Amino acid sequence: MTFTSTTRIPVSGLSKHVGALGRAREFGILVALAVVVAAATAKNPSFLFSADGWRDLLLTPSILVLVAVGQAIVIITRNVDLSVGSVMGLSAYLTGRLFIDVPGLPIPVVVLVAVAFGGALGLINGALVAFARVPAMVITLGTLYAYRGINVMWAGSSRVNASDMPKEFLALGTGQILWIPTLAIIAFVVLAAAAWYMRNTRGGREYYAIGSDPAAAELYGLKVTRRILTAFIISGALAGLAGVFYAARYGSVSSQAGAGWELDAVGAAVIGGVAITGGVGSVWGAAIGAILLMTINRALPILGIPDFWQRAVVGVLIIGAIVLDRWLAVRQRRQLIEARDNS
Amino acid sequence: MTTPTTTTNRVAQDFEKPLWRRVLLTREFAIVGLLVLVTIVAAAGVRGFSQPITLNYLLLDIAPILLIALPMTLIMITGEIDLSVGSMVGLASVVTGIGVQAGIPFEAAALLALLVGAIGGAFNGFLVTVVGLPSLAVTIGTLALFRGLAVGLLGTTAITDFPEMWSALAKAKIAGTTIPYISVPFAVLFAIFVVLLHFTPFGRGIYAIGLSKDAARFSGVHVERTKLILFILAGVVSAFAGIYYTLRFGSARGDNATGLELQVIAAVVLGGVSVFGGRGHLYGVVAAALLIGVLASALRLANVTSDVINIITGVLLVLSVVTASVLTWLQKTRRRPRRPPRVAASTAS
């Protein structure tokens, strides 16, 4: 598994340093994650070394990993998608309702429908941002309200309960393959596919170009509209898949499912090294950031910090991450100027 | 039609056009018109809306949004944003509650809350101006941080013991009318902000920063100092709104006003302020906040559930920015010359 920086500059000798900086970021959060897990396990060995502990470590963050990966792709294009929480909630509720209203529907079909539904919701966002050239933050703020409202209107005060869903589906949510939760495996496959796409395909690289300098990308001839549209569709589809995971994992879906997850996803991406100004970062980083955020939630009570302080810790992490980003960017620019002056 | 909102094409008000066109054909006036229209329709169509008491509840409900929308407008005109205002309301609420519970007089606890608001705002401003971080990322972090502090300090308990005099004042009406007392501080703040924005060099500087930060800097505007002051103002006003919120509901909780920042931003953007910065007026924002309040109030009286109200708010928000964008595009295509301008014959020879 190679973590690579995307800011590779063809200056001899310097590219190694720049690559190292990028690798350093993902490595850094991985180290932070390891430290948190180690500290918590030292205090209470069952945090990691029990059947529940190991499962929860990988299972609960899997849902946020999906949303964070989609969010990272959108942020890399210098946009933001605040509606993912509402999309996730709608998709989770849709999954439940499909099982109730259309009995006998095979599980893969339900999953596909939910993902397509999320993609369609993302398409609405993307079309408004790409074609109407409206700031993504405002659009997705509006759709956050609108989608959540539709969810509440549809669900009313009813919930989808675990008894309404087929046992095989719930088994997906809590089952394991070789001691690794099934959902975590699926999330990892999606993550690896996304990372490969972002790093090794032309489409993926173009996202970075668009995020670094949208005007230059446009002038260069990149199909900016199409790429931004695709980014939002991917974000919506991943949120849709996350909704399916949510229904499978928790079994009970209310109309408030997923509320607040959008800020967690943005926070995870930012902690993971994706710059809010676009063009920098990797989906690996966002995924590790998501795992770190969710793990801290569980580790704090064990470390003796009342979990009321969890939000504050997350806030400090986010601020620390962007300060670090800024420091690295300033240092990198200084190095580039030096290299240019010396060459 | 006034100021287009694209980054490449923003010009000052077009003084060739007559005044009536400059005032009437603006986004802000459209929102005011919509507000009047919706109020009339609601008064006529919704039973119970035209009672005087409706105005009272309406203003009591949207007072925090109205208050915070004032500094938020100024911040967004400079092109920045502050997502931490809702959490600051909660933190100020908690600080007030803890102070009162610890036995210090309410006035002192409220002042302490205002101080906390100033410090929080200064923290935001410091990270944005001195360290140079993007305000969206910073305020997402401080949103979590302030909320975390609020919840951490108080846990899940709520403090509900506040002096009767202040609680009553928060909910009381001005003698003879149904307008709540909170309108007085709001009116004062509104006047201050209008003067600040439109009648001082500081305010012109705010618009300049939004239009072009570098040009503003070279013109002598203290960009960093202006932004820092605006963030501190946002913190203090949010804290004040927090004190009002606590008194009005009689309860200081860590999760007070969760999600308030989104409602404030929705009102500000609906009121004609461009997210890119450089344009916007306070009266449009106030009209937009009142519009959302009137809509929510009327729909609630008509027994429409709050989820539909949220859908309408969301759709309104999207429509408002899409129409602005479409209008700008129309303007640009109309301004393009129909045939290429003839090059003047050179007189050099």
C-alpha cells in the first residue's frame, strides 16, 4: 500500500522531499490512530482484544469511511457536500422500506437501488453546482434541508425496525469473515477502488487539477463540468451505500438517521490531509481520519476523559490538522522557491 | 440590475441607470416584496395569523437568527464565513448558567458570557488572519470545539434557575404593543451595523475586501484587522443571542441552538449576500430572516409539519442562488456587443 502525495513537482531532487511530505501526512494520522488504540488498550485490554472490541473498532467507522471518501473527492475539486448526512438518512430509510413494501426482493437489488438513489440525489447537487455555477456550500446547504425534510415527511414518526428486515441483511451488518467485519471489508474494497481511481486514472488526476486551479483547468481544456458532476454523483452514491450499511448495522432507522454526519465527514477529510481549498489530499487520509474520529469517541471514556469532551477533542484535532496543513504548505513553497533559485 | 456577482465582472453600481431601477430591481427588494406578499397571503389565508400575538411569537422565535445575521452578513461580504456561531450561542448559554449556579449575580455571568464570546471570536479571527487558514475549515473546527466545551462543561444536565426579572424581560412586550423587548437591542444593533457598513470607511473597506483582497490592501484597507474585528463582533453578538436564548427558554443546556448557524447562513444568502463576497445589504438579510420566520409561522398555524417547512426553506435557498446565477449570466450575454467593435483607424504614419 503506497500512500502518495499528489503534489508531485518535476523539480529534480525536490520531488522526493515533496512526496515524502505527502506520505508523512497519512503516516502521521496512522501513527496517531495507533497511539490512541494503544493507550486505550493499555488501560483496558478488552478495547482491542475482545471479540466485541475488535469488531467495533473496524465496524462502526466503516460507515463514516464511505461518506468521508465521497466527501474527500468533492473537497479535492474545491467544493463541499453538506447534504451527505441527509442523503444517507434517506437511503437508509429507503432500504428499510424496500424490504417492507417489496418482500422477496434480493438483497443485492436493494443495495443497488439505494446506491443509485444516492447517486441521483448527488446528481441534483452536481447539476446545480456544475451548470448553474453556484457555490456548492449554499446548494448543498439547501439540499441538506430539503432532503431531510423529505425524509421526515416520508417517515413521519414511524421507524424501520430490525424485525422488518431479512436476517441475511442484518447478518451482513454484524457478520464477520475471518474475524473482520463484512462491512469493513466492503468499505475497504470501495476505498481501495476509489484510491486507485484518484491516483491512477486520468479522471482522478483531473479532480486534483480542477481543485488546484479551476480557471487554469478550464483553459487547459479539461471537462470541468463533467468532472464536478461526477464527483457529486460519487459522493451521493457513497452516501447511499453508507445508508445501506447504517440500516444493516443498526437495524433500526428513524427519520433522523445520519443527521450531523456531514460535518463529521468534512472533519474526517480535513484531519486526513484533504485541504479545504482543494487540490491536495488522498482518500486514504480521509479514511484514516474517519477511523480516528470514531475510535476517539470510544477511547475517551476508557482513558478517563468523560465522553462529553469528545466534540471538543474533535474540534482541536480539526484545527490542529489545518494548522499543520498550513505550516506544511508554507514550508513547501519556501522549499520550491529555494530550489528554483538554486537551480 | 445592479452588481453582478461573478468574480471577473464585479463593477460598482451603474450610476447611468435611474435611481428607481437601481433600488427596485435588486435581489434585496425582491425579497422585501416577497416578504410583503407572503405576509398578505398568510394574513388572508391562514386562520389565526393576523392576530397581534403572532408577531410576538414570530419575533421571539427568530430573534437569535436576526441578531447573529447582522455580523454574519459583514463577515460574508468580506468573503469569509463563520460556522461556529451556533456553538458559541450554546457555550454562552452554558457559561451564563454555570455562573448563575456558582452564585455570582446574573449581570456578571452575562458579562462573562459576552467575554467568552469575544475570546472565541478572537480565536477564530486569529486563525483566519494571523495563521492564514481558510475560514470554512477553521470555523468547522471551532464549531466542534465550542460545542464540545459547552457540552463538556455541563454534561447532560440543564440549569434552569434564573432571576425572575431577567427571564420576564426576555419575554415581555413593549407596553401597549405585542412587540417583544428583544426588538430594542436588535434595532440598536441594526442601526449600529448599518452605520458601520454604509457610512464609515471601515464599512467601505469590508466591501473592498470582498471584491478584491489585494486591491483593498494596496488601497490602504487594514484587511487583517478588519476581519479580526468582524469575527470578534460575531462572537460577542452570538454570546448575546445565547444569553437571550437562555432567558427565553429558561434553560441553559450544552446543546442549545444546535444547527442555528445553518439557519443564519440561509437567511443571509437568501437576503442577497453573495457567498463570494463583495455584495449584499443588511435590509435584504433582515427581510429574508423575517420571510423565513413568517413562512414557518404561517405554515405552522396552517398545521403544516416542520419537515415541509424545512423543504421549503431548502428549496427557497437553492432557488435564490440559482436565479441570481441565471440573472448574472443573462446580464453577461446581454452586455456582449452584437458585432465586433470597429477598430479606430490609426493616425500614425
